[in-house]
Amino acid sequence: MSTGSTKVEAVSAPKILGMKKKGEKIVCLTAYDYTSALIADRSNVDLILVGDSVGNVIQGLSTTLPVSLDAMVYHTQIASRGVARALLVADMPFGSYQVSVSQAVESAIRLMKAGAQAVKLEGAYVEQVQAIVAAGIPVMGHVGMTPQSVHQFGGFRVQGKGVKGEAVLKAAEALQQAGAFSVVLELIPSELSKTITEALEIPTIGIGAGNHCDGQVQVFHDLLGINEFHFKHVRRYAELGESMHIAISQYAQDVRSGAFPTEVESF
């Protein structure tokens, strides 16, 4: 793909696999619209995830469960317009793949037609992953704390402690065997993520899983400090929410005082 006279080497699923073999860390960030995707892509991230976390950070929901496939198709469409280099991965929302294998393939196809270059689903849905991969669609897996199962877990809790870690490892191995090109490890002990990362040939992408993973994923709004929530697994690289508050408050003050607009901003 090229922009003007500058050629951009697009990231592919095979390239992500190759990064693990070379020992290169993989950078992943969520994005939900054209502007955030454009910023992420220009910032040289490797993977852009149109996450169903759109429900939390954009729609104001407490869980991702109500997010629809139609919503994910829409956000994938608009985010894809800002991406030139990164591999764009779209989340398959709750209820779009659990019912049957055919439903999963149909949902994945809709997301690909919307502009995704790969899809991600939660849990060890081995048959679904196999069928989606057979349809020519790269699949990213997701184990550990899978937010769509929040009620089964009794809340957003660290998974895989002690002997329960074996189940997480087996789920990751099953996804690899099914053909997934990578797997997200969410909210699991650091030592478990080390074990899984060393056991798998495909890359692991961590979020709240320590520094042994092959890469990391963070939520756009968490990383930039746009939201009000502070999470243990997040490093806030900016506090843009506060900067936005100050800027908008100044704008409101200037309008009310008559300081804006001036002759400079008038025609």
C-alpha cells in the first residue's frame, strides 16, 4: 500500500508470527474510529484492535456484553479508513460466534467485509477458529480473563492462579492447534504468561499479564488518560482528559466573556 510516493509496508498475520521468531516485541493498541486509528497507525503500532471494549469507553456500558455485531461492523469500517500500516483486528462480540460454527464464520466474514484484516474471539472455541481460518481469515485468540464471561467469573478478576493455570495453558495450546496466529493473555499471573509464551510457537499479546509476553495491548483511552478510571495494569502515558477539560473550560469562558471570536477568527 502506498501514500503518495511513500511506500508503506503493511503488517500481516504472517509478519506478526515472524516477529516472535525474531524476538521482536509486538505493539497493539485499540482504536474505535478514524481519528484514533489514524493516530495509532502513524505512531507505528503493529496491531490495531477494534475492541468490543468500545462498549465501555465509547458507549458508557459496564460490560462488553450488549455490544452488537452491527456496532462492531460500523466501528471497524470507520477505523479501517485511518489504517495504512498496522494489521487491523476486529473483535467478535458476545453472541456473534457462540451459537454455531456457521454463525461464527458468517460474523467473521461481515467484519472482514467492513475492513478488518483479522478477527479476535474469546475462549477456546476450537471448531469456530478452525472454520474461520479455513475460510481464509486470520484469527487471534483470547484466554485468561475473557470479559464476555465476566458474570461466570464473578467480576473482572485475575484468572489462572495456582493449579487453574493449567486450564489457561491448555486453552492457549488448543487455539494454536486450531490455527490462531496469536493469542491475547488477559489478567493472568506473570509466571503463567511466561510459561504459556515459552510453550507456544504463536505470539502472546498481554494485557495485565506481565512482561514475559511477546507483545502488549492497551486501550487507547487508558493509555492517554482520557478516561477517569485508573487500572493497575495500565501505564497512563498522558493525562489528555485533564488537558481537554482545561481547554474546553477556557473555550466556554472565552465565549461567555466575548473574548472569542476576535477579528482574527472572523471573516
